[in-house]
Amino acid sequence: MPSSLQQSVVTFLDAEHAAQTRFLQELVRVPSDNPPGDCAAHAARAQVLLEQLGFDVEVHVVPDELVKANGMISAANLIVRKRFGSGGPTIALNAHGDVVPPGLGWSKDPYGGEIVQDAEHGPVMYGRGVAVSKSDFATYTWALLALIAAEKNGAALNGAIELQFTHDEEAGGDIGPKWILEQGLSKPDYAVSAGFAYGITSAHNGCLHLEVTVKGKQAHAAMPHTGIDAIEAATGILQALYAYRAELAEKKSAVAGIDHATLNVGLIKGGINTNVVPDLASFRLDRRMIPEEAGFDAEGDLRRVVDAAAARYPGIEAGVQRILLAEPLAELPGVEKLIGAFSRNAEAILGEPVKAHGVPLYTDARHYTRQGVPTILYGAGPRTLMEARGHNSDENLRLNDLLKATKVVTLALAELLQ
């Protein structure tokens, strides 16, 4: 990349950092907790702020019936499109504005966007969503502004950038990125989703949530033989699942940052009263699929384990209902171009190697790969989610990392558009 372009980008973003910080602060101050998922106000505020920067903003309001089916109250998807030159790739930049509720334990106002000067890390902004992922509304917006400024200064760029700001990641992304793609509103060649500055995420686990319901027959506890004990049968099914969990631990991933497939039972309930043979028990389980299991029928395997264990208890009926299925994110052909551009420019800006890796959680970036779009996650933020206290009290973002990540994103995009 020409040194003149790199210097132009760095100079522009340094001068704009205060404005970028105020933009992020404004977004943090608009609650967008999901649940309950009433995110229209945040989308409206983001629209106004983007228009004040000179962008034409497409507002795609998701139909009420789809919003409610997704367990939310309101949601809108914002798209900003910018064409550079002719030909070249279309690159989608996706960040989500919905956030988990703040919960307890905060020392700062979760909707305050308060900035505190840290002796080691410089200015730090606090607030729910400041790292996950309202920060990347700011990252991607200023990366696009910097590219526009570079083009005006003579940079030859060819391709298109689309800002895709959605509001349903915490509910799975079905009415955000998935809806945008299925409606034909965007057909990108590459996608970049919200992430952290010191690593390029190119793969992540998938997640399957199932509810298992075990039905028996109630009876008086003084005559338990006249009933069919649903909790006893559920216990046997759970034992079979825990044995299967040990098998899953042997399913190792070759992706750095990801260990093995997992299974967890996180919720259980059942029974009528202490003196009644229980006629019903249910529990919910969480199965995490490693990237190598993309396309694997994890649900079918679990159903077979449940059915085989339930068959050992005469009179018991066991049912399995899917609650959530999020496929793993795996590297697609062509993603190496994204990884190369971001890795080179991240190392140049951060002064240290920045490599591709996997993470054990799941995101709505998977919806792009499901449509065949090579995708990575990269954006503002520290080295780990724990460091940023994402989904925790006192969530925070080091503003120097916001600036550095924006420079990386801008320069990587410029490379891909040249």
C-alpha cells in the first residue's frame, strides 16, 4: 500500500477521533436491551447520527410478526452503501446495536458513556454495549469516512462498502443479517463482523439448544408403584447424556482458540409436590459444535441418545424440541484475502503479529458464511471479552483501541479495494 495513502488515513482518523468518540457515546446513551428487544429508538438515533455525517441511510423495518416470532418488540436494519470507482468487491461491515441487559454490580451508569482516564491505558469509556458491539458502529462508520476522504485526495479505489447495522444479534441474528441476505437487500463478496482489535476471528463454535420433556403418570407417594416416575426416567436420560458428553470431549478442533465439542445441561424442572409421583420433568441442554462439525446432525445424535435411554423406562414418553440452532462459523474459500489484508495492516498499526483464530462462542456472522460469503470478525476492543467485561458489569472500551482498530479496518479495506 502506498505510504502516502497510509499516512493520509492515519492523519484523518487522528483528527476525527474526538468526533468518533462522541458518536459512540451517543449510541451508548440509548438503551437497546435485548431482551426485551425494543430497539427502534437505537436504530432511529443511529440513523440521525449517520445522516448528520452526510450518509444516505436505508431503514428496513422488520415486519412486526417476524419481530414477535423472534421474541422481540421492535427492530430495524440500517444500510449505508458507498460505491468507489468501478468493479471491485462489495464488502459488508456488520455490527449489532442490541445488547444484553446491564444486570447488577455496575460502578458506572450503564447508559452514561462515561469516560475515565486510566493511568495505563488512557481514556476508557464505560457503558453497556460500548464494546459489544456499538463500538463497531463507530469503527466501521469512520473507516468509511476515511476511505471517502482518501478517494477525494486521489486514492484509486474500486468496489463498494456497505454498513449493515442490525439489532437482533442477542436473539440470534435471524431478523438482522439473515433477513437482509434472504430479502436480497445485499449480495456482498466479503463480510466483516464486529470483533476485537488484537485477533482476527475466522471461525467459531455453533450452538444447539434443546428442551427434553419426560412424561410419566402421577400417583400418591404412598403407592409409588401405581405411577410412572418422570424424574426417575429423566435421571436415567441425563446419565446417558453425561456419558455422551465424555465422548464429545474427544471431538477436538484443529482451530486455534477452540478446544472440543461440549454439552451442558443448564436448566431442569419437574414434579408436582413432595408427596406425588412426578408425572412431568423437563430440562434444557446446550450443545456447542466445533467448526469441523458444520453440517453435522448434532441434533439427530442427541435425539438418538435420549430415545435409547427413555426406552429403558416402560410407560415413559420423551420428547425433544429445538429451541435454537446456530451453525458454526468456518473458513470459506477466499477468506484468506480478508485474513491477509487485516493481518498485515493490524501488525503495521499495532506493532505485533495479529493472527486468525477461533472462539468458542457464536455470533450472527455465521449468517454470511451460510450464504457462501467469506467472513471474518474484526473491530474495536481489547485482547479478550473478559478484559472488556462484555456481557458483564462495567463493560468498557479503551478508546485508543477504537482508534487503532479503525485505522486497521480502513487500511485493510483500502487494500482490498485497490
